[in-house]
Amino acid sequence: MDFKFVVQSYERRLIEKELFGWEAMNAIACESSERIERPETYKQWQVRNERAGFRQLPLDQEIVKIARKQVKSCYHKDFMIDEDGQWLLQGWKGRVIFAITSWKPAL
């Protein structure tokens, strides 16, 4: 999205609000029965993918570096980028919102 829209553009704010806003609100603000969605953790997905015959690929450290720099310079101080093994984690105030990784068949 950074390549398509400038950080302060109306279009970008609209996309971030509509696509990511409810997921962030659901993960951060809602507890127990108020939660709309109870997604599996990224660690559960790791086990599921490995059992299905996939192998996780390493993170590209250049992409991690760019993501950290972008979040630090353009986003609220409570947004975070972190790594756990070969997962890139995006979060808010210490809570993971998105976990990103790559897989390929383990042939």
C-alpha cells in the first residue's frame, strides 16, 4: 500500500479504516463474548501448515528493516513490528494483529 498511496492520502486512510480498522478493534478492544472473530494464532497456523506438508521460508531482513523504518517514521508510537522465528508480526500496544510469513511445499 505504501507504493500506491501516500501516507496521509484520503484513499489510504479509507482503506486502512475499512480493511484493518475492525480487525484491530476486534483484537484490541473486545474481550470474551464481545469478540466478533476468534482467529487462530499464528503458531496454530504454523503447526497446521507443517502437518499439511509445507515448509516455512525465512524472512527477508531487508523487508523487515523497511517495515520497521516505515512504522517508526509514519505511524503512532504504539504500532509495532516484531519477529518471532520466521514470522513478521504487526501489532498495537503489544498485541499481535497480523502475522505474516511465506510457505512452500516441503517436497
